[in-house]
Amino acid sequence: MGTRSSFLLDVLMTEFGQSIKQDPAAFRRKFRKMAASPFAFYRGSACLFYADMTQSYADRSYLDEPTSRVWIHGDLHAENFGTYMNASGVLVFNVNDFDEAYVGPYVWDLKRFAASVALLGYAKALSDDSISMLVTDFAGAYLVELTAIAGGGDDAIGSLTLDTTSGVLHRVLQTARLSTRVALLDVETVIDDYDRRFALMEGRESVDAATRQAVLSAFEDYLGSLPAQVNPVEHVIKDVALRKGVGIGSAGLPSYNLLLEGRSQALENDVILYMKQAAVPAVARHVVDEKVASYFLHQGHRTAESQRALQAYADPWLGYTTLNGVGQLVAEVSPYSADLDWDDVNEPAELRSIVQDLGRAVARMHSVADDESSHDLVDFSTEEAIVAVIGNDTSGFIGMLVEFSHRYGAQAREDHRRFVDLFRNGRLPGV
């Protein structure tokens, strides 16, 4: 086995070894999904990316002390974007999935996204020049928006909403707007004796009385983590169910669904929450900072606080609790979520428009979590710090991201091949 294959195996086992022992079947499913394509492998192996960022791909250019400690998404790739209804009732297209969020170098987010664009472009048989153009568009839009925010915001485009988007992203928002709470409830629940309960299906099962009581107790603690009091009728829990096999990144982590009475006793406004065990983010292994580590009560607290920090007007149901002593993230299963489907986007002009919008979204995300937010972990203006560290070297900065996207995209394709070879030949212990 070659040196890189040994390194890959060591990183994966360090990250997933204990969890594999607890639920080998879940990781067989996860690894099968990761084997499907280089992009799927890249999505499921953030741990490898960060091991590289601190070892063979370590690079301190365009970084100083402040910009090495900003709130970052932690798993910023092309498929971690979608719609949500914010606390002000506005549909927004933005970054989603904050399970890996932490505090670290802002360029790690940008590099992770840039390499994902290279993988996506390669899968669509785009030329290297076309991929370079997409990364350039993304980085340029990021810098223009961030600079505008740092300058007072008058020239900033702002959040991606029905009013500020066009083309593909506008259509995604319109699709989300057509969604209704009733349609979600009709899929997820059944009417039984004039009230709703969860529909039991593959991946969701009922819970015993002891588990239900433990979840209800955790829910009571969760209510104390909410930033604002919600309508008391919404505290009535109608049903609890266990979810399994949720997402490529959540293998082996238990998750519960809770069905709540909505703002009235009418059946069309019931609310579905999920309570999901939160894991240590991959990036945390590579950011050694006691101030950051000690800031969080547990991983559920970290995930919820990070999302609130990185997302203006986050889900009003977003909170945290502990279940059996383990940190949990709690949030709504939103009826209004719609993801961008990259399979439907192949024209270069549309791809360019999308990555520019995503660059603006990432700039807004990085600028939200700083001294003007309610979180004091990052106590300086991140947009001003990032703009200052890049200075006038815009072309050099963009060139660095373009070069990295090609180099690491090729590395990820090669790593995918090595991973498949290890997996199919039974060299991943425990699965």
C-alpha cells in the first residue's frame, strides 16, 4: 500500500473508527455513497481535506492572526447551499448544513469550495480554462461583496432572495415558495383518530416509552436555548420517532423526529423538529485553540451557535440540548427547503451566474459572525480583517484559489480511486 493510501486510511480511521465500531452497517452505506464519484468522496471526507490543509497543503498566504480565527462553515462545497425561510418570513438562498462549523482560517472555506467547483466541472467535462473561469468568478464576487460590506454596505448586493436573484437560483426560490407545510405533513405523517402522528417508513421507527420520556426531557431543556419564547401551544408534543440513515455526513448518529402542535389546534400548521446527535467537526482536530474549544458546552451547542453566528435571521426553532449526556442539535424540518440541483445546470453562462451568487453568499456569511453579532468568540470585524490581509493583491489571491482548485481537484480524484481500491479490497477495518 502506497504512502498516500496509508495516509488516507489513517485519517479516515482516526475520524470514523469509533463510530464504525458502533454502527458498521451505517458506514458501509456511507462509504458506498462516497465510492460513487470523486465529488461524493470529497463531500464525505472533510477530515482528509483538513489533514491536508495542515500538512502537505499547508499555506499561510493571505492569512494573519485575526483571519486565522474567523467563524467558518467547515464543509463549504458546491452542494451545501439551498433555501430556507428566515425568522423574518423571507425566503433566502444561502449556505446550509452547519454540522462542521467552527472557528479557523477563512481561506479554508474558500479553498474547499474552489476544489469542489473543479470536481463538479470535471464531472461535467468542462475544460480547465472553464473551471478556472468559474473559480475566478466565485472569488471575484466574494471579494467585491466583502469589500462593499466592509465599506459600509451601500454597494453590497445583500442576501439572495426573490428580489435579488435571477435565472437558476430565482427558480429554486420560486420552487421553495410553492412548497407548503401541509404537503410536508402529508408525506411525513398520517391522520389517526382525528390527529396527526408520524408515518412509519424505511428509516423511521417508533420509540419505546423510556426513550420517548428521555427525548421529552431533552426537549424541555432545549426550550431554554431558544432566543425567543414561542407560542405555548407549540410545546405540545404529539409524537416522537427515531430516524436512521440520515445524510452522507451523519452516518451512525441517532436522530429523532418530534411532531408538535402548531400555533393552533388545526392540523395544517403542526411543526416537525429533528433532534440530532452532533459530532466533533473535522476542522476542530486541526485548530488548537483553548479559547475556541472552551467556548462551547457541547457539540450541539457548537453547531447551533455557529449556525446563528453564520446565518442572519436563522431558523427560530434552532437550539440545542443534551440527550443521555450527549450534545444534540434541534431545528425544524423545514417545508420551505429546496436545494440547487447541479445536474440541471450545464450551460457555462448559467454556471458562472450561480458561482458569482454563491461567492456573494459566502462573503455575507463570513461577515455576519463578528463583533457586530451577538457572539463574542470573534470580537473584530471579519470583513475588514479579510479585506486588509488581501490588500491590493486581488489578482494574486484569485490566482492562488484557481491554482489550488486544479491541484486539489486532481488530488481528490486520485484519492477517490485509492479509497475505492481500499474499500473494495476489504482494507477499511470494521466495514
